[in-house]
Amino acid sequence: MDAFTTIIPNFGYVTFYDDQKSDDRIRFTLAHELGHILLNHCIDFEETLYFRSGLSAAQYKVLEREADTFAGAFIRPARLVRLLNSIYQKLHIAEIQAIFNISYSAANACINIVKKLNVLQEKNNINFFFQTQFFDFINASYCINCHYRFTSKSPNYCPICGKHNLLWYNTNLYIYDFIELDYGEIPIMDYKTYPQNIDNGRTETCPRCELENIDSDWNYCPICSLPTQNVCEDCGEKLDPHFRYCPKCGKESLYFKEKALTSWKDEYDTQHSSPTTTEASSWDEDTIPF
Ligand SMILES: [Zn+2]
Ligand SMILES: [Zn+2]
Ligand SMILES: [Zn+2]
Ligand SMILES: [Zn+2]
């Protein structure tokens, strides 16, 4: 037995579990026990409290399957996996294992559920729920080239460097182990951003002349005449003020063409050279051993 849950009067639920098992197994076990609690098994079927003394084997099996089904849906929701499959290439079983930190058999069970989902009626709000609930998780991207991390619905190009080599930002994926090997840690670059009006997305600080508190009604910066909306002139996509490229079509943004933004490499080098400069200037003749 991996675990059991009981009610202690005037206290509440208590779950006992074997903490010597593997991590993925403990996670599943605890989700299973949570299932028993949320599905009211301990209240509706009081007998489960003492090692199912009053339950038939068949009854017990039903409760166990219910708790297992709950745990599966909780830890690796099949709808979420299917969404991921449709956005990224179909996930390999090892990837599902890594992403959700589950065992091979749990990942395999999930794949089988996903296959069955495909034949179910599509017209429901469940997919929408998963899309919304997990938006940041699903749509997190990472650029291997300029190390920018951002959230955007299916981008084709990096909005900072314009390159095509974007990864799903999920550090459980094995590819991040290799990036970590190369850099010591996963490098993240914070490119300078500008405050935007929440209603229309226009910039509130001009990236070219740095004028602040630009009125949301103004179409142009009153100092340097830069339009207050960064845009892709090729496809018409509205862009965040610090985007150098259009994530949809990869063309240069208006702000980048207007030289309101420096190239990503300049900003990258500025951020990365400053510690070295400090180090170099702090040398004085006494510390040089010759
Ligand atoms: Zn159980
Ligand atoms: Zn990039
Ligand atoms: Zn300006
Ligand atoms: Zn575009």
C-alpha cells in the first residue's frame, strides 16, 4: 500500500503515504488520495477508512478507479496534452513523462486517452477552458539565439532578433539540459520594455526620445514624431514597443526601421559586457603579480 486517507474527528483529513517511493509515484499517489477526498469517498463510503473492511472487492475497485481517473486528469490532463500536440509537433512519450514528471506507464495511459479524445464531439467549452487556463504555460516561447523569453500565441519568429529558432519554454524538456550544459544555466535576457496603454497597446514612453507619459489619444510622439503604435508594416500586426521584428512574418518592425530601437545584439552586449568592464577597471598595479 502506497497511501491511505482518513478523517480524524474535529481535525479533518489526514493522508499517510510512503515517502520512500520515487517522486513521480508519490505525486500520483497524493493526487489519488486527493481524489478520494474531493470525490467524498471517505464520507459516502465510511468503510474505506479502515482498510475497506465493509466494502466488497468490486465496490473498492470502483472507488480506486475513480481516484485514479481523478489523479490522471489532475496531473497530466489529456485535453492539455492534445492541445500541446496540436501546437507543437506530437509529443513523444518521453516528453510527456518529462513535462508532467510522471512515470512511463502514466504517460502511456495519457496517450491512450488522447487517442480516444479525438473521436469525441468537439463542440464544447472544455478546449476553450484549457486554452485559457493554461495560456501562459502553453504559449511560453524561448529564443535560443537572443535568449528572449516571451508569451505569444504561436509565434513564427522571435520579436527581438527575428530568428526562426524558437522553442517551447518548458525547462523540463530535454533540450534545456543541453542549453544548461552549454551555458551553466538557461540564459534569459530581459530586453528593455516600455509601458503600454492597457486599452489600445500604444506606448506611453517614446523609445526614441524617451518622452514619458504620452497621452493615449496621441498618434505621434509630440517631441520626435514617432508613431505611438509599433506595427509591422508588411502584415499590419500591432506590436509591443520593444519588438524589433514581427513574430508573425519576421519583417522588421516600424520602430526598428525608424531606429527607435537598437539591434538586439547591441543591447545584449551592453548587458553582458558591463561586469567585465568593472572587473577590468578594478585592477590596479598592486594586484598584478609582475
Ligand atoms: Zn485509493
Ligand atoms: Zn531571438
Ligand atoms: Zn519621441
Ligand atoms: Zn508582420
